[in-house]
Amino acid sequence: MEILIKKFCSTIYVYYFC
């Protein structure tokens, strides 16, 4: 799951989640 979050972190949409 951590890897998924890291990949999403690359997107601006999920940047807030980071």
C-alpha cells in the first residue's frame, strides 16, 4: 500500500494526501 501512495503522490490530485 505504501508503494501505491508513493505513486499517487506523483500526481497533483493526490499531492494533498502526501
